Amino acid sequence: MGKIALFLPKEEMLYQAHNLLQDYDLEVEEVKITNPGMVLDEAKKVAEHGVSIIITRGMQASLLKQYTSIPIVEITMTAQEMALLVVKAKRIIGKEIPRIGLVGFRNMFSDMSHFNELYEVDFRPYLVDNSDEIPGLVQRAVNEQCDLVIGGESVLKITEQLQVKSLYLSSTEESLHQALEMAKRMDYAISVEKRSVAQLETLIDYSDNGIIQIDGNGMIVSSNAMMEGLIQKQEKEITGKLIYDIFPEIKKEAMLEILAAGKDYSFQAERNNTQLFTMVAPIVVDGSVDGAIVTCHRMRRPQMERTEQETNADRKKYAPVMAQFSDIIQYSEVMQECVQMAKLFAYSEQPVVLRGEPGTERRIIAESIHNSSQRKTGPFLDIPCEGLDDTEQWNVIFGENGAVQQAQGGTLLLQDADQLSFPNQYRLYQLIRFHVYYGAKMGTLRKRDVRVIATVSQPLHELVKSGKMRKDLFYLLSGLELEIPPLRERKEDLRYKITQAFQKSCDHYSHYHILTEGAKIVLQRYSWPGNLFQIESFMDRLVLTAKKRVFDEVAIVSLLKNLYPDETGETMGEISENSIYAQLLQTGEKEETYTALVHSEESDKIQETLRLFCGNREKTAEALGISKVTLWRRMKKYGIEV
């Protein structure tokens, strides 16, 4: 049971309190007459003696609520007590329907809306929220010709100066009785909460996980001893700081989503060479988010017996894998979600399947998963499966000194794993499921600790349906399957990659070129079925063979058709004259650019005729029915080189 203090404004209330307290089983530390000028100091004193609840009223209650964190029970005048005061005031005034004013704190009174009808008075309450309003409202009551003003000590001092009749706002035992009942219930609730908090603190302190509590603004409130050990910082060092100052891995945008929308969030962090799986869970109270709990779990993986010499030998033998998740272009929301999922997959020891088109970030994501896992100090082997027959696949992957043998304790990336033969799919199933495979010698069973990452171009269920994958392998791989979206579905990433690849090629060849707005529109609307690799290759060719400094949309369309004649029908569907012209008008590009685009058919015809006559301009001009000079001018206009 907690301690209680009563701060009362009048001596008569002191006697009432002493009488009532005899009937209550409460631990009362102090019952004292106080005033607004001293109440804060008194509250500080009783708090030092362990008081957990203060009972008081009016201005004193408002001051304590504003400047202390101690729970306050306010003494509220009951309707019956106010009725007694109104009847007494009516007798003092001696009028049939007197005008009675009441000046006091809003928190002191119950409903008085029907007093006029009940007691035949003109009752006017002037209620305040802070003490600064009292003089003005007393003056207002006087100006409105109140015959008498009811109020506390501060009100009576002003009415005395103004020579207005007044009546002290006295109470009976009834309001004190209600306040003591409320304090009793509050004390019980606080006791229950203290027990719950103590149990929770014990649970947190002895938890194997690091735990941080944050408030609704993302500020750290507390942490446990395990968290101090994981991040090598004491609780007092981090309390009051923003969570993303301690864990930069938490993006500010993600933190806003957690605290505003109540979404869960997880990420991987590394502290002191320890991988941490970290989760942020919102604290939801009555449908609103009131902070969050951050938990850090130390990642461990089962270790097969391995000598220190073997580990060191592997570290020297294989160059470290450099790719990290931060190296991946992820300005688009869809790619950010993809990378976030890949980060989660890094915690697991289960096989991962990366599905995507040629040229997507399958390799770099595989490297990033390896580098973010517990296996990052182990080897990383990349084996292409396409183009190898059954025997070659077996030799490269499972043979004597093959990839599985060399990848002990690390990660094996099988590119185009959908090209594995059925016998090798079964061997892969055994390796993943039982960590064993058969060596070159008949009956030789070898045990290996290898994590497998596989890349495919089709969804696994389609491979099973078409008879290209074993069902047992499908069920083993399907748990952690991640689709990598193509660049055409990631407009922000595509725009960045185009600029990056173009600048890289210009720097490599020490050229200085410019892409017009029309050229950029064409590049961004082309579907790039080869994704990253195709863009890099295209930009290299564009810059390397450039004959002019500025590339417009005509030059880009021409090179696209030249390099990918079999694809442009499907992949250039969005590159129409009208659509590009409309976008050019929005960007303010000169209309001559559109004129050049309209005449691109003429450019194609000239190029086809030149090819027909092996670049002979005289025969080309004759076939087109124009002069050699006109042909030369149009070739220059369209940037056609022979």
C-alpha cells in the first residue's frame, strides 16, 4: 500500500479529514493546511518520504498537476454541497431571485446547470483553468451586478477590496469522503501496476535478449543489462537519445511508420562482431501507439567440427566478398521492400532462392546475404549451372574438390539452378536436407556445412508444374523465395542507373557528352529486358562510338533498333512519337527535337538503303531519288555515319 498526503486550504477541512480517516485503512503520511504559495515545496518533501498520492483541491491541485508527476486526487464539490452554499447565499442577500456569482477552478465542481430552476436564483458560474484568470472574472461578476460572489481565499481577497458581498467556498465531509474513496481505488491500481512493472523488469533484466523501450517520439526511455552488453553502452548513456542515433540501421521513415501506423519492423545489425536480429514492436494502448519495444537477439548458428587451420586456410584461399546491401540501387519502394526481405533472409540458415530476369541484382543480393550472415568469414563460391551437362554439373558441384567441398562453412551460389539435372537436384536436396553428399568413391558419404543460394528465372511452382524440378527439392527451397523486380518496374532505380552508367562510360573513355530530354525519355521508356547489364553495355557502345557531343532521342532509338532488332517490337511499345512529344512539352524541350523524331522513318530508310549499297552514297542518293548533297545534309541531320 502506498502513502497518501492531504493538503487542505482550511482548518475546518482538517477536522473533517481526521474524522473520516478513522474509517479508512490508508497509510496517511501527512494531513496539512497549505496554500498555493507553499504547496509545491510541501509536495517535494512528502515525495521524498515515499508519498505516492496527494489529495487537494482548486488552485493547489492545478499547480501540482502542472509542476509535479505525483498522482493527484482532486476534491470536487458535490451538487449537494453547492446547493447548501446557494441557499446560504440567498439568505444573506435577502432578495426573492438574487444574482449569485461563483468564481473557482473548473476542476472543483460537479454539474450545476439546473440550479436556477431548483433554487429560484440567477446563478452565474465563472470558471477558470489557471489562477491568472481569477481577478478578471471577479471583476466581470461585479460588472454584471452579482449580489454576492462565492469563492476561495484568493477570490475573497479581491471581493473585500471591491467591497462586494462574498461567501467562502466551504465543503462538508461528503466531498472529502468521495476524494478518499478515489484515493483508495487509485492506490490499489498503482499497487497492481507496481507489481506488474516489477515482474516485467525482472523478466527484462534476466532476458537473454537486449531490450530497449522508446516513447512515442522515438526517444529511449530505458534498457536492460543485456542490451548494455550487446551495444557496449550503459543505460545512462543512451537514455534520452533517439533510437536511430543508437541504431542507424533504423530509417527515420520506418520509425515514423512504427509510431504513427503501429507497424512492426525488423532489421539486422552488427555490434562488436556480433550479428543481431533486431525487432521493433509498437506499444498500442486503446488503439493509439504509445512508444515501442526494441529487442535484439544474438544470432548463432550450429557449428560443425572444423579445425582452426581449416578456417584460416579458407580465409586465405578465397577473396572476401565485397558486396553489401547498401551497394544495391534501391530508390524505388518495391526494391527497398525486396532488400528488406533479403536482409531478413540473411538471418536464416535455410536455402534462399533469388528469382529474377537476366541482369537483375541476383548476384549482388546473394553476396550481400552472405556478407550479412553468420557465414561472412567463410568462403563464397559462385557456380553457373547453365550450359553444363549432368556429368559436368556433378564434377563442378559435387565432385572431388568440387564447390561443395570448398564451400565448407560458407555459402554456395548456384546460378540458374533450374538448369540442374534431376540426379543433381536430388544430390542438392540431400546436401540441404541432411548436410551430406556422396563423394567420387562409391559409398563414400561426406558431411558438409554449406548454405545454398540458388538463382532461377521462373517461379519454383512453375518449374515443378512443367516437370523441370523435383517436388522434394521444391518444398525445401520454396520457403525463402525472393523475387527481384526488373528495372522497368522500378522507375526511380532505372533513372538513376541510366545516369550512372552513362556517366561511368563518359569517364572511362574521357568523353564529354550530353543526353537531351528526348533521349532520356526514350531511355526511361525502353523496357531493358537485360536490366543492369544491358544498360551498361548499351551506354558503353553509345559513348565509345559517338561522333557528336549531344545525343537526342533519334540517336538513341536508332542505336536501340540497331543493337536489338528482334526485341524492339515488344520492348519499345511505350516509345511513341505522341507520348514523347507530350512529355517533351512538359519539360520545355525545343520543338525541333520532335520534328527530328517525326522524321525518324526517313532516317531508317536512308540507313537501310546505305546498307543495301554497302555505304555507296551515289547509288543510295540515286535509289532515294535525291541529290548527293541532299543525302549528305540528311545524313548529317540524323547523325548517320557510314
